[in-house]
Amino acid sequence: MNSSRCRAIRLTVAAIAASLFLSALCFAMFALSLMGAFDRGREPAAAEPAVGLVICAEDGEALISVCDF
């Protein structure tokens, strides 16, 4: 084989290896997030104040206000 063909094969193998590594890393991060491994030390979401958005239309004008529920 000539050197350009060997280089192309090595580059293709390296790209496939990098792609598989990144896919495995993404899957591992997804699995850890499902198990709740990243939520340690945080306060529960119920302790945060709830904020909602209310949109009203009056006389053709749109009024937007943010309220606590």
C-alpha cells in the first residue's frame, strides 16, 4: 500500500475510535443524570419559589405580567 492510502485508513480508524469514545461518554453522562448523580448538594426544587407567566388580551393590547403562584 502506498503511504497516502495508509494515512487515509489510519485517519478513518482514528475518527471511528473518537466517535465511539464520545458516544460512550455521552451515554455515561446520560445514565448518571438519570440516576441523579449530579443533584447531590442541591436544594430540592420545591424549596424554590414558583414563578408563572400570565398573558392577557384587553382591548386589542397584549398585557404580559409575571406573578408568583
